[in-house]
Amino acid sequence: MAVAHKSKIEFEVGLDENKIPETIHWSATDGGITKDSSKAILVSVWDSKEKESLYLPLWTKKMPVDEMKVFFHQTLVQMADTFERATNDEKMSATMRDFCEYFAEKLDLEDKTKK
């Protein structure tokens, strides 16, 4: 199948003299997003040759710990949702969501994570 369209997602990370992230900006051509600011990103890429995940976690000095906890909780919930869509494994997805509830409870995030 030929590629019908290309889309670009870019991250620009500003580093201090010790190569610690000071700023993170991202752009997504199809989403109409240009250099939006962020305090943290988690990127995971599948290396099909090595059969392993490559992982890039970055956060700025301005990312508060309480926001990082919420960020991780929401990421775990999204992973459970994505896992279910990708595999149709409802049982394991439910197990993952149970862990997400436990995670939020232990970090006292219940009120912070409700939409």
C-alpha cells in the first residue's frame, strides 16, 4: 500500500548547560499545533528489528511532582484504553484499569483525575 499522506510531529527541547530540559515545545502538522509548550513528554517507539520498545521520558525543571503523578496516572489509563483497542483483550484491559484505580488511590489522586 502506497503512502497517501505524510504527517509530522516534532518536539523541540531547550536544555540548560547541564543538558537538563528547560523548555519543551511540540508541533503536529495535522493537528494545527505549532510550538505548544509542555512540561513533560513520554515517547515510546517499537523497534521491530530488535523486538523492543525504545523509550524517551523528558520533563522540565518546572514540572511539579503533583502534576507528574497525575500525568503518569492519565498516561496509564490511556495505555489501558489503547491496549484494549489494539488487542480487543477486555480482561487484561480491565485488570490494567484496576491497577490505575489502585495507583490513583495510593497517590490520593481521585479528585484530581476526574473529568
